[in-house]
Amino acid sequence: MRSICVNVTVVVVSLAAAVAQAGQDTWVSPSHPVATGQAPSMKVQLLSETPTGKTYAVIFYKGDEAFSGLSDFARQYNVPAAHFTAIGALNGATVAWFDPSRKMYKAIPIRGQVEVLSMIGDIALYKGKPVVHTHMVVGYPDGSTRGGHILEAHVSPTLEVMVTVANTPMHKRFDPETDLTLIDPAVHE
């Protein structure tokens, strides 16, 4: 049974790669599901704690998928609101650009080994559950860059994320004009 699952995964990934190579755009819904449990080597260290919140180092290692791991961290640590920054390196990723007329993200593949020059994001609650929103810019060996909204990021060898968690919850609401969930300070779920 396990080999069947692996083969199906390979076929799906190969199909996506073939579509991208054929020059056809891949579009992803804003409500796409986020995988869980894809960062088994993730380590978390509490760096400081104050009456208003906590600061954590969330460290990923080779083979971890960082977006999944950040989502797992937010759920496991019951994060009501946060912002974060990161640096490190990846071997493959998918970022995206949002097209408001389609209400969809255009997938942008990042192939090979790249440096994470900047990764920033936030965590807020939607329907009582933490949701990670993050963007990054990566650098190639020739100094060129690519960036966008993160869909997946495969760590190699490390990604160092510094997360500042606030005790006061931040909430998102669904925006029917864009089909996105947007932070709204007026929402107090």
C-alpha cells in the first residue's frame, strides 16, 4: 500500500512539472489545503517571555517543508497572533502571485538550491484557528532573485525563523471580493 501512495505522489508532482515545463500556468485557489506533519526535524526554542507575548526560534532542517512546519507550530503553540522573519536556504519551493481578476494564485516554481534573502509573515486566527501568511525573496547563484507568496518551501540545509507571538488575538475575515481571508482589526471573534 505504501508504494502505491508514493507512486501516486510522484505522478502528481511529475504532471505539475510537465505542465510548468510546457509553458502552461498553474493556478492555485486561496483556500488550498495546507499539508501537516511535513517538517519532522523542526525544533522550537522559547527565547523570551513578557506579559504581552513570547518570542520563539523555530528552526527547520534539510528535508523539512517550512510552510507546513510553520502551520504546525502555530497550531501546537496556540498562536493567537504573530509576526516573523527568516533567513536560510532551500532546495526547491513554490511561491505565487495573486491575480485579483481570477481570485487565484499563479504558481511560480523555484528550482534548485537558493538562499532565502528575506522571509516575512504573520499569523492570525480565522474561524478560531491560526493561519500562516508569508512571502519570501530567494537569491540564485548569479544574484538574480524571485519572490512571492509561499505555497511550499523545502529546506536545505536550514531555515531560521524568529517568531514574535502576541497575547492579543488578531483575526481574519473572508473577503468575497478577492476570496482571500484578510486581517481585520474590527473583527473580535
